[in-house]
Amino acid sequence: MKYFSTNDVNRRTGFRQAVIKGLPNDNGLFFPERIPRPSILTSLEGADLHEIAFEILREYTKEDISSSRLTDITTEVLSFSIPLVQVEQNIHALELFHGPTMAFKDVGARYLARMIRDLSDDRLTVLVATSGDTGSAVANGFFGVDGIDVIILYPSGKISDIQEKQLTTLGGNVRALEVDGVFDDCQRLVKEAFLDQDLNKEIALTSANSINIMRWIPQSIYYAWGLSQLRTSDEVVAVVPSGNFGNLAAGVLAAKMGLPISSFVAATNANHVVPDYLKSGEYKPQPSTATISNAMDVGDPSNFPRLLALYGNDYKAMKNNIEGYWQEDDATRSTIERCMRNNNYLLDPHGAIAFEAATRIRQSEKQYMFMHTAHPAKFKGVIDDVLGSDLEIPERLAESLAKEKKSTPIAVDYLAFKEIILG
Ligand SMILES: *Cc1c(COP(=O)(O)O)cnc(C)c1O
């Protein structure tokens, strides 16, 4: 399998190069030259998670990763459960938060870290901008991996205490930069570093954002695993709380690979560029707005070109297959409260938006599978406010909370950032 750039379909790159580089030189995104159709996706009966993962990833990786390595890596990565839980009539939560950092990005980040370790001979620096959960998933995925340095940029004061502690307390090969700006500033600094030819001569850089194909493609696994647990012959709609749209694009990729998901819902908060696009056909990036579902505070989603590519750059095709939904924070608080009262099921602020979208569009003959992307305890402040509760913090999170934060404050200043990378 080769990968082309969404900006230049004629230039192809092999798997190894695409993973190590992260981004093509022309500022596009890597995209597979063809979409495989693994037969397991149309006969999920009795399939287990590791089998599904192997069959999906094999096609994308086989030039550079042997089948026995892929099996081992898959066993290491998917060492936790991903249960599907019925919340209400026809509405099911795929709980993606049982991994080490308790948010769904663990799956992609862990695959990426292990594949990079296998593929690279050079010392590598991983750069990652985070709006919350990416940083901790990536930091955790790469922590202690030999020959790899990790630099994480996060917007000061805009992520939760737990998220901040998760990425600033590891130490070792992981360094956290606290940026005096918003997430988009962090993302811009990272993009600039990748385009800086000078810098790239000095040092081997790679990206661990959801733009890396090994962060992105493995996410298609859990859609298949969700369906295999759902065991239904009804039409299935996947509802995805979205920020950079890597997760949703992976769901669409799974459907294009043959997985029977009939349509998607793109659920967002006040950062609703994509729902607006679906309505108007015009893509208008915005500065990001801070919300209580902060992992979705993205004003110019980096995976948007990939989403378009999945629909052959055809607006109508996308519009026919993806419905947009968004709501403000107050509505999200009400959703959390109502779902607890009616169903005794606790939602995090991201999953809550997807759940609300599902309840609003629900039709009795369809099944709705929404991605429950973070453990509610990661957003204890919001949840306790809404429910008047005092949520217990799972041990895994309490351990990070007890440690002291170590971060380097920086301004939104590319030269200062470059010095840190080189230093
Ligand atoms: C990252 C994240 C999202 C958004 O996922 P994208 O792939 O960027 O669209 C949603 N919820 C949580 C909890 C996240 O961490």
C-alpha cells in the first residue's frame, strides 16, 4: 500500500516513510492509494477484537510490518476492553475510555508509538499539539521508548487539571510546553516546524497528531468491534463527537472498507465549522471557542481534507452520508443531567453531545452507536457541578494528580519554539 498526499495524488509514499514523516512536504495529509475490503468487516459474527484489528491493519502495513509483529503489537495495544453499552432504546455507547489515559486516543497513540519504534533507525522528535486528551495519550504511548523525544504543546489554562497533570508529570523523554495561547496556536507552531526546511535538516521530526496515518487508521477498528457487539440487522448510524475529525474520518474509512454503517452524525460543540459546511457547502475555518467539551475546541479541523477525500471531494456525497449536529455548553449540561436521571448512565461532556444528537434524530427502525470518548471522571469539575456529586477519581488518574506539574511556559513565538526543539 502506498499513500498519496491530499494535495498531490501523483506523488506516492510508502508506509514506513508516511508514518515516520507524519505529514507530506506539500502540507497535505497522507491518504491510502486504495481502500482495501477485508472480508472480516462483512462477516463479524464471532470475531474478536484482536482478529478484527489485525485484519484491518494488515492491508495498510504489510510492506513494512511482518504479520507476527502486527499480531504482537496488536496484543500489546489492545490490552483493555472496549464495551458497547445500551443506554436507551436503540442507543448504544461504545466506551472508548478504558485504556491507560481513559480517553479514546489511546488506541491510535499506542499503535503509532509501537510502529514508529519498529520502523525508525534515527533518533526522532515527536511534536504534538493537544487540546486535552491527545497529549496524554501520546505521552503515555511514547513514554520510555528508546531513541524518541516527545514535545507536547498545550494551551495554558484551557485543559482540565487532570489532563494537564497527565501530560506534565511523566518526565523522562516527555517534555510539556505550556503555550500562552489557544489550541490553534499550538497546532500552528507544530505545522510551522514541519514546514521549516532548515530545522528538518538538523533533526528528524515526526507528528503524533491525529493527522499521522497510524493515529488515524487504527481508529477504524473500534467501529467494527462495536458493530460486532451490537449484532443487529437494522441500519446502524454512528454518532461521533468531533474536534479534528480523525475519529469520524476513521469511521467513514471503516464504512468504505465494507463495514455496514449506513450513515454518520458529526456532533460538535460551539465550534461548528463542519456542521455549517454540511449545511451550506462552504468551509469557513474559525478561531476556536473554549467549551466544557474542550477536546473538541477546534476551529479548523485538521482532518477535514481527509474527510473530503473519503467522499471523492464531492460535497453532495458527504452531505448525503453525514448529518451535522451541534449544541452549546448549557445544553450539554442538561444532557448529562437528564441521561443520569433517566438512564442512570454517566456521560462525559463529549459523549453527551453525541448522545443528545442520537436522541434527537432517533428513528425506531435504526440503531445508533455513539462514541463515548472520555471517562467522565476526567471532567470531574463539570460533572460534579451538574449533578451535585463528588465523583470518585479512578486510581489511574489519581496517581497523576498527586504528582507535581513540570512544564515550560512559552509565548506563541515560532523562534522560541524552534530553539527549544533544537536545544
Ligand atoms: C480528541 C477527542 C475528541 C475529538 O476527536 P477528533 O478525532 O479530534 O474529532 C472527542 N472527545 C474526546 C474526549 C477527545 O479526546
